Amino acid sequence: MQEVEKSLANWTHSLKELQTMKADLSQHILAEDVTVLKEQIQLLHRQWEDLCLRVAIRKQEIEDRLNSWIVFNEKNKELCAWLVQMENKVLQTADVSIEEMIEKLQKDCMEEISLFTENKLQLKQMGDQLIKASSKAKAAELEEKLSKINDRWQHLFDVIGSRVKKLKETFAFIQQLDKNMSNLRTWLARIESELSKPVVYDVCDNQEIQKRLAEQQDLQRDIEQHSAGVESVFNICDVLLHDSDACANETECDSIQQTTRSLDRRWRN
């Protein structure tokens, strides 16, 4: 384009010289020839003006395309950065309850994604326009960038889905622990009450002794039957202690550890 503009500048000088030559010739040729020469020069001027206009339009088209490339690359970079930021935000463990984290993912994050959907659509439209006006190599480059955006966009939804699923599983574990602990506390209180009662014989005979032995055996069987439930609670506590969402802060970790120690102490006693 610079070479074309330089050539036009040279021709501008030539046209001025031609105008000067026409003025000189007009004094030495017939009037009819002057008219013909004038018409030819006017035609040449019109062609010249048309050419200048075409060059100006072409220059503007090139500048617009270059500007579109710059804008596309900037918007693509911004969207990529936002996708990375969102993914980090989704995976981050916040110092809030699991219910609040799930709500933030399903509401706040989806609202933010909805806002950026328009940015993604604009980028796609801009990319499609550039692809039509670009060489095969540039078009392939654009298609690759748009494809990567689509992949990362879908990946963000996959990450959110996996994160919500995992949080719900953790929440279910916590609810199960609370339920099991409540049942175990009730049962332990009853067993502890039974075991704390002194063994009193109404009469000292074999039948009474067998009755007391049967009662102790019933208690022993009851304890053995609950051993699996106690082990299940210990396992759930261990899982939650290694879960960053269940132990998002020191207070929550201490609570689970205290629950485990309390249950272990009462169970052993």
C-alpha cells in the first residue's frame, strides 16, 4: 500500500506537468485540437480521482481489518483470562458452608457466565468475519483460537458440574455422620446406663444367675451388632478429615476430630 501511495504521489506531479504542457501547447495548435486535448486531460483527471478514491477505500479496508485483528486478539485474550479466573474461583475452597458454596456455584457463577456469554458470541462473530476475509493460514489460526475458546468454555461447565457433584457428596457425608452420631449417642447412653447398673440378685440360685448371664449376653450381642455402625462413623470422619471442603478451616477440623475422639473413648469404655 505504501508503494501504491508513493506511485500516486509521482503521478500527481506528472499531472501537474501535463497541465503546464497543455497551457503551452494551446498557443501553438488549432482550437479544435485544444478542445480535444482539454477533454482528454479532463478524462485523465476523472480517472485519476477515481483511482485515488479506490486507493483510499482499499487503505481504509486494510486498516479496518488490521484493527479488527487487534480487537479480536485483545478480546480473545480477555476471555481466556476470565475463563482461567473462573475455573480457579470454582475450584477454590472458601471459608463458608458447603450449602453456601453450592449456591454460589449454581447461582453467582452461572450469572457471571451468562454475562460473558455475550462476549463469547461477539468474539465468534468477529472471528467468522475475519475468517472470510483472511488467507487460508490466517483463517486456520482464527479457527484454532475459536475452537480453543469453545473447549475451555465447555471445560468450565464440566468443572462446575464436577465441583457441585463433589460438594453434594461431601454434604451427604456430613449429614450421614450427623445422623449416625445422633443414633449412636442415643444407643451409647442406653448401653452406658445399663452397664453402670449394679448387678443385683433377687435370689441366689442357678435360675437367677442364668437370667443375669443372659442379660449380659444380650448386651454383648447388642454391642457387637453396633460395632459395624461405629466403624462406619470412624470411616466417615476419616474421609471428612481429608476433605478440604469439609475441613475448610481449623474449627471444622477440630470439630470432626473431637467427635472422633469422643466416640472412640466412649466405645472403648
